[in-house]
Amino acid sequence: MTSITPPSFKGRRAPCAAAISLALLAFHGAAIAQQGNTAVSAQAEQPAGLETIQVSGDWLGTGLQNSVKTYPGARTVVKKDEIENTGAVSIGDLLRRIPGVQASDNSGTAGSAIALNIGVRGLAGRYSPRSTILLDGIPLASAPYGQPQLSFTSISLNNIESVDVIRGGGAVRFGPQNVGGIINFKTRSIPNTAGISGDASVRYNSYGQGGSNTQYTAFAGGQADNGFGMAFLYSGQEGSGWRADSNERLNDFALKMRYELTPTSEIYGKVSYYDVMSHTPGGLTVAQYNRDPFQNTRKRDYWSGNRTAFDLGYLNTISDNQEFEIRTYFNDSTRASTLINAAGTSLAHQPRNYETFGIEPRYTQRFVTGKFTNDVTVGYRYIRERGDDNQYAESPATGVLSGFSKQLNSTDAHAAYIDDKIAIGAWRITPGLRFEHIKTTRIDTSTTSGGTFNITNNKPLPSINVAYLLTPELTLFSNYNTSFGIVQNTQLNTQTANNPLSPELAKTVEAGARWKGSNLSAEASVFNIKFDNQIESVPGTANPTIFRNLGKTEHNGIELAVDYAFDKDGALRGWSMFANYTYTRALQKSGVNSGKDLPFYSRTTDTIGTRYEVGPWNFNLSTTHQSRQFADAANTVAESADGSIGEIPGYRIWNAQMGWKVPKAKGFDVYAGVNNLTDRRYFTRTTDGNLGRLVGAPRTVYVQGRYSF
């Protein structure tokens, strides 16, 4: 096939920026002219409890931030105070506590700071490929269509203000691959008060084995009288994990700004930079693990990466019935890995480079007709990805380099959507349609003939979400959503005549109920996911990794969560309790392993905890549990000598924490705690060429000091 050189991205930035600027100015002028003539408010005619239009208040738009309790799907929001109370060291530690979410280190990155391994409702967790993961509403993956795996995750827990996990009902706004839900990490907000306020903290984590690390955080911001606000965020880490010679360091910077143009409009943006270096010990054979589960047999393995990004947005709440928002964003990132083969005779170097540009305008209009209120939102998103995957081998003995290859990747994705939130009485019915047009090209420059692989996808993705506000506290909900996943960059040229790959299509049905009262919060949901043709990597293959269509799979289960705070005037004041439980059954429905579990998920998980506050003190105790897993599609129970396959036993760990507000030292807090209180030994396994057992974190003692001003 004829080799095609992808067009350069850089030559097109200026025209795009100019067009966006002109569009913003034109719309802003029209909006000001209209504000003086806003139609009579329809608030008196709206059904009771109908939320105001608010695209900006939430990354999903249309007032969701004001209506978490009436959202028509399973949803969990964890805010900063709750994050701190968990004692979590990493994002994975935090997400394990959310119903339906399983976080693991089942990859060659082995618990490093660079990867995020999140599986939702029985879906594969390695690099989180089937969830739409966002940072401030913007896709976090370096190439969200062509390479959505988060082998490089440019985010740190300490810069996060809240985590919003939507497991169902959000498919129209974000996609295409969202069968594993939508997870939005929101960075800390710019203070809306005059003057400068902020805080700084230092946390020291000491592992019972391996080593220790130190985490640093700084935040400062404020708003001037003229409506201009700014905030600086920094989070860093340096030290080692619990495996020998697993040194890591990262830096996460962000500068946020916001400026009020008029009482109803503003511009906002963020510039960020992230870099990381992580040495990754990898898997161990059974014999090696039994001798010392914390040893490192792969001291030359490491991952590294850096990312520079910006985003800019304009918001205008034109009237009570209209709102417009447009965002544009760009990121330039590089990630590289160096991994030795099992024989120790060759180091595989895999540097990859990405440039991604996106623009998203959307508009919401409210119509009131008799007893009906319609909030109609139309939106469009264009994402342009350009990048290259490189690979070469190095001989550890001689340093000779060989086997150079280079793949050029190009993806242009257009997505348009429309949905209509219909309110009549206590009903909220939202039908919607998303249409994806995606063109992907991958060029293999290393072959003598020049291999070019092209694929174009056009896919309509319908959905409908329904909520019934039975009482002010109780919401019943149900939804149907579709998700679509293209054949990705690294999968395209591993196809053969005997192993063609087809895009993934999944359909999700969900139903549940949510209670939000003054003391009690609870949610229960059931779900069913049918995957048409799931793509999985073949275990033990690398350089290149081979992919195949696993075929039809079906996931179903139940998720329960409850949170109760005792009355502030009662005998148990200061006490609160929480618990969640998830049962998931994810089965292969075709092929030789039909009826068997999918690998790397647990059928049952749970979290139970309590918190007590008295005066300047607070105390937390919690436990998390997951049942056994399988490491292969055949559900092999007997373990292989190399540790690559076999049952992964379930485990339960306990965590404890205490906090103290130092008397006569305003703004100074001290936290201390122990994770894995009983020093429970547990492990998972890898799924790539770096095979074997991976031991989990041992007993970890930490102390943190924070000063707020």
C-alpha cells in the first residue's frame, strides 16, 4: 500500500486559534445585546424542583452539579475532605472504595506512579482502556481515540479537589468508549474571595519493605476586585515504593485563571506541566516470590514521561433559559519505557510522542410548553491526534542498538450530539443521540514495502435516561446507553488474515434508586452490559503484543452504598459510618471459554468504615476486600512456575488514620495513619511480556503536616 505522510499539526494552530477568537468575540457581542432583552423568566411555570441551566457548573452540563441526588444513573462523588480521610497514597487507593470500581497493578508497570489501572463492572483494568477518564472535563489520555490506555497518567492525587465517577447514564456527552463509565478528576478551584489564600503540606510514607517516599503539595490563589482570579497548584513525589530499587519522582504543576467579562460571562483556562520517572520491578516467578516478594530482578526497567497542556474556555449564561460554552485544548506529551526480556538478553525501548488538539462548543436552550419543560443541548467535539510509536532493542552486554521501527499515527474524530431533558411533574426523561465519525491511519515506516493501515468508522450511539423524583429525598432511575470502541493504533498492524479485528460495541442497561437525606445517603443499582466483540491482548505476547476479538461478553451485577451520620445532638454525635458492596458477574459468551469468567476482576468487593470527630481530633477506621480473580480466559486455577497464570487469591486489608488540628496554631493540621494495618500479604499478576507475581503494598505508616493560610 502507498505510504502517506500525516499532515503536520503545527502549521494549523494559528488559523484555528484565530477562528476560535473571532467566534468568541462575535458570540459575546450578540449575548450582551440579548441580555437587555431577556424573555420573561419561566421559573413560575417550571415543574417543582427543576434545576437551573448550568453547563459550567459541571462537566456534563445542564445543572448536574446541583442535582447529584436526581441524576438518572449510578454516580459517586468524592470530595477533598473525604479523599484526605481515606489516607490514600494514590488515585488507585481512592478508587478502590467506590462501588463497581476495581483498581489493580496487573501490568508491567507494577504499581508505578506513571500508570492508572481501573476496571469498572468487570471490564479489563490494565491501563483503564474502557472508561472515559477526564481531567477538568478534558480527556486525560494522550490520544483519547487512537491510544486511550493510561500507561502514562499525568495526574497526582494531591492536586485533586473531587472525583466524580459516573458508572451509567453519561454516554451521549462523552465517548466513544465509555462502557466503563466516566471518571472526572477536578483540580482545585480558584478561590472566589479577595486576597491570597492557600496551603502547603508534606507527607512521608514509610513502607514496611522496600523504601519510603515523600509527597509535597502547594496551593495558592485568589480573586481581585476586577473579577480576575488565579491559582497555582503543585504536587510532587520523590522516593521509592515497596519493591527494592523502585525509585520514583514526579512533578505536577498547573496555573489556572478565570476572568469575569460581564456578570453572566467569563473566560477561564489552565496551563499545566507534568513529568515523571518510575523504575518498575516487574513480575516474579513463584520461587522468587517465596524467597522475597519485594525483590527486584529487573533493575534496568523504567518508565518516564512528560506532558505540557493548555485549555481555554468561554462561558455565557445568556439568560435563565440559555447558556453557551466553548472549550479548546491542546497537549504535547512523550512517554517512554525500557523493559528487559525474560532471558535478560535484550532491552526493549519504546518511546512514543503525541500531539492532540480538541475543540468543543455546546449550547443549551430551555423551552416551556404547558406542563412540559425541555432543556435541549446540542454539542460538537473535534479531536485531532498526531503521534509516532518508536521501538528499538539494546544489548545489555554490548550496548549495540538494533531493530529500529517507527509507526506514524493519525486520527481525526468528529462527534456531534443532541439530548433533551424533558421535565413533566416528577419525571425527568432524557433521550439523546451521539454520532461518531472517526478516521484513523497508521503507517509502518520500517517495512520495505511501506505498510499503511486505514480505518473509518461512522456510528450512531443512542441513549435514554429516566429519573422519577418520588420524594424530595428519593430518586428512582433507569437508563440505556451504547458505547463504541475503535480498533486502536497499536492493534491495527497486528491483524492477520486469520485474526482480523472488529470495533467493539457495548450496550448497557441500568436501574436503581438513590436516597439523599440529612443524615442518610444510600444508593442501589443493578446493571447489565452486553459486549458485542471485545478486544483483548493475548497474555504473554510482547514486541509486538497480539490482540484478538474475545467475542461476546456479558457483565451484570448489583452495587450498594450507604453513608450514615449520627445526629449532632444525640448520644453518638460525632460518629459516622459508611459501607458499600458490589457483586459482578462478567462472563465470556462465545468461543472455547464460553461461560467462564473474564480475567482480572473480582466477583465481590466491599468497603466498610467509620469516622469519629471530637474537638480537634478525628479518627478513621476502614477495611476493603476483593474476592479471587483469574489471570487467563481459561480460568486456570493451578499456578504456573513462572507465576504468569493461576488463581489470584482474594484479600482484605484494614486502614486506620487520625487527624489533629493543632491548638493555638491556626491553620496547622497533622495527620498520621497506617494502611494495611495487619500487614496482609497479597499479590496480582502481570498481563504482558513482564510476567509473574506482583506483591501488593505492605503495612505503610505515614505522617502528614499541612499549613493553611
